[in-house]
Amino acid sequence: MAENGKLKPAERMKIQRQAMPARDAGVRSRCFEEVNLGLPEQIAMEEAKRCLECKDRKCVTGCPVQIDIPAFVTRVAAGDFAGAAEVLLNDNALPGISGRVCPQEKQCEVLCIRAKKGEPVAIGYLERFVADWASEHRNGHVATLASPTGFKVAIVGSGPAGLTAAGELAKKGHEVTVFEAFHKPGGVLVYGIPEFRLPKEIVRKEVESLKAIGVKIECNVVIGRTYTIDDLMKEEGFQAVFIANGAGLPVFMGIPGENLKGVYSANEYLTRVNLMKAYEANSDTPVLRAKKAVVIGGGNTAMDGVRTARRLGADPATLVYRRSRAEMPARIEEVHHAEEEGVVFQMLTLPIEILGDEKGWVRGLKCQKMQLGEPDKSGRARPVPIPGSEFEIPCDVVVEAIGTRANPLLTQTTPDLKVNEKGYLVVDADNMTSKAGVFAGGDIVRGAATVILAMGDGKRTAATMDRYLKEKAQRHEGGSGKTGGAGIPSVGRQ
Ligand SMILES: Cc1cc2nc3c(=O)[nH]c(=O)nc-3n(C[C@H](O)[C@H](O)[C@H](O)COP(=O)(O)OP(=O)(O)OC[C@H]3O[C@@H](n4cnc5c(N)ncnc54)[C@H](O)[C@@H]3O)c2cc1C
Ligand code: SF4
């Protein structure tokens, strides 16, 4: 041990990566309770001691929101959980969420120096540990609020981008209203990612703490229908708008049989189960409980869909993916968990037709075997069909989880918002759209991406919106001689 009471690097190197305790696979494949149970304090401290406190902090460069990872991890190692929470919450408003769903193996952990000679520090597990500790021991956000500016800001969509921006803007003293089309706030965190991966109580608490600092959330309001962006700015007195409405419009494969009864988009299937709690006996919204389900795709959405089908009783619940396992974009932990829960992986398989019975119900999926060829534009090996390899998988439900795209509702009603060829909003370096005072971030700009990237956009855009509003106010004051927020509401209409 070194003089300061800390372990020497060689001692730290001897500590093995700690495992995350998880609910038994047999039990959890029949219920929606959270799979991972969280690290106990002593185990978290032991894991944190593995950090070498590197000077060049490679792990931080891999984090889209630049969390000061060694600073919070070393505090955990010392048992200073309050200090760790201070550091973490300063960089990341929603660590309980990112600690659970971030693809750490592709971000911070892949760059951790310890990965070179073994396993990386379990940064994600430690982030979750600190977030849960803070949620239990600290009362909501410890936010210092700036004095009111008099500016009104509207946010469209309450996913991770919208919620993060809302919190940041409220802390800067602006009056923030979030408009959400669904009856509950949270975006994909609530309607897409299942309870067994991200308990909704965590999202609810985050929303409550935003409300506690003055953020107003209006659900059941569809921007583009209830109000247009122009209505918000011209009639409702908002001086700036942040569009964070995600990219939730499902994409289908376009194969025969997609109109059969028993075919869902992953979006619809997961929304029915997660948001409408279709698995509860008294739920108003039904979902088909497949005897044999097939889910098509290889990402997190597909993994959530097939594990949900398994929990609703499907046996087998089969995942069909046209490439090989190595190319699956889903988080590695979810793939392991799915496997433990008995999900069948049908790799290198391309669905070519959904087969129906005489009454129009799904009875099977016709597929073709694939082999890997030359790399395509994405750099991944291109799947090539093997002639004569067609076969059928019997099933009564098919869920397509092959991607989503932008919903055109909002842009159709605001034609001065520039979109790219895929329908996503075009923004400048400050995340401002082609319309003055209207900013955007998250999936509606990036296309389907990740929670942490959406949160990063929310945080960065809040800073540029704050600057935009204050600069506008200064120009206004320069012209009219007025001072203070009360004279400012006309800024957005200039
Ligand atoms: C099933 C599933 C699993 C995923 N798993 C992971 C994971 O494990 N890890 C990870 O990092 N990422 C994951 N992702 C991706 C991640 O959830 C998204 O990248 C992220 O949620 C995008 O955030 P956002 O705030 O841009 O949009 P969203 O979360 O999509 O939120 C947009 C919100 O805007 C609302 N809205 C839409 N249109 C309007 C309108 N006109 N008016 C008002 N409100 C509107 C929507 O109802 C929604 O609530 C997953 C995605 C899905 C679908
Ligand atoms: S790279 Fe790994 S060992 Fe180094 S500071 Fe980051 S978490 Fe610690």
C-alpha cells in the first residue's frame, strides 16, 4: 500500500472485475422486474479500486458527455459516495439512466487502459451504483437556480434530449415548458426500453425533480397538430424552441405478408407493453401473447422486443438477424442476458415473406440463409443470400425491429425547417435549425442513436440557447433602452 493509504498500481492490477448480481434467468424470463440488481457498497468499492487514475484519462475521451470518470471512481474507492455523486451529477443529469443503458463497451470501457491486459474498469456499473446511492440519499437535484430571466422556452418531446435541455434551461432561470405527445413523459426511456432494463420509477423521479425546479410538462400535446412551431412563437410567447421529438416512425421491410394479423413494428409492440402495460391483467390495451414469436433485427430494439416476447410466454422467442453475431449493434450485456433467458438466435438469416393462414393470421416466417461477403459501406461484411437455402420458422407473431425514421408531421407544418434527404433536421454548430430561435437535438438530428448522445445534445443546446436569448436581449436593450427580462418577450418576434 502507498503512503497515502491507497493501493499501489500493481495491487490494483491484481483485483478482478466484479460481476453485476442479476436476477435468476429462469425467474426473470417470466417477469418484468429489473434484471441487474446493482453492486453492493463493498463490491462497488472493490471494483473502483481497479482504476489506475491514469493521467491521460482515455476513458473520459470515450464518453459523449465527458464525465470525469476517474474523479468519481476514485471517490467510490475511498467510500466517499456523496463526493462521487457530486462529480457525476455535475457532468450528467441522468446517471441512473445512462448507467443502465449506455453502450459502455463501445464508449468509455473500450478505451479503459485496463482493457489492454484484461477487463476494463466496470464504469457503467459504478455510474449506476453512484446514481442509485444519490437517488436514495440525496433529495432530488441539488440545483442552484439562476434568477428568472423572463424568457419562455418551449421543448418539443420529453425524451432524454428534451428532459436534459429542460433541466439545464430551468437552472439558467428560463421558464421552460415541455410538450409531449404521449400521456407520460420520458420518450423512448418510457415507451421503448422495457422495465426489466430501466425501471420507469427512475424516469419518474427524474421528471419529478425537473418539475421541482419549475419545469412545466404538458402531455397529450402534439406539436404540428395541437400547436405549430409558429403558434408557439407567435401566439404563445415562446422566444426559443428546442425540437427533440426523436425519430420514432417505424420502418418496415416491405416483404409480402406485413398486413397479416400478428405483425407489429417493434415500436408499437413495445409501446403497448411498456407504456400501456399490456401484460397486466386489467390493462385496456391488448397485445398478442405469442406461442412462438420471431423478432427481426439485431439492435437494442430487437433485443428488447424478443426478450419481451419471451416474458409474455413465447417459446421459442427467436431473433432473426441477417448478419452474424459479431455485427449485432445491440449492447453486449443484453445479448448475454437474452441468451441466458432462452432466446433463440437465428443468425445470417434474411426474412423474405411472412406466411399467413386462411383467416389472415401469421403462421410462419419464410427466410433465406445468408453468408458473409465483402465489406459494405458501413465497413461490415455484406450478407449475401445462399441460393436454394429457403426455410420456414413457424410463429404466430412477427415483430419488425429494423429501424425507425423521422416523423414528418412537425416539419410538414413548419416548412421553413430545413431537413436532409432522410428527413432529419439540419442544424448548425450551435444546434440551431434553419429557423431563427428554433434549435434541435437528439435522434431528430442524428437519426436513431443513443440516450447519452441525446442527453449530450440537450446539454450543449441548452447552453447555446441561453447565449442566443441573452444576446438577443442585449441587442433589444441596445435598441430600446429597456433592461431586465420583463421587457424582453418581444425578442423572439423580431
Ligand atoms: C426499444 C429501444 C431500445 C433502446 N435501447 C437503447 C439503449 O440500450 N441504449 C441507448 O443508449 N439507446 C437506446 N435506444 C436509443 C435511444 O433510446 C434514443 O437514441 C433516445 O431515446 C433518443 O432521445 P430523444 O430525446 O432524441 O428522443 P425520444 O426518446 O424518441 O423522445 C422523443 C419524444 O418526443 C415525443 N414527440 C414526438 N413527436 C412529437 C410531437 N410532434 N409533439 C410532441 N411530442 C412529440 C415522443 O412521444 C417522445 O416522447 C433505444 C431505442 C429504442 C427504440
Ligand atoms: S482509463 Fe480505466 S484505469 Fe484509467 S482512469 Fe479511466 S477508468 Fe481508470
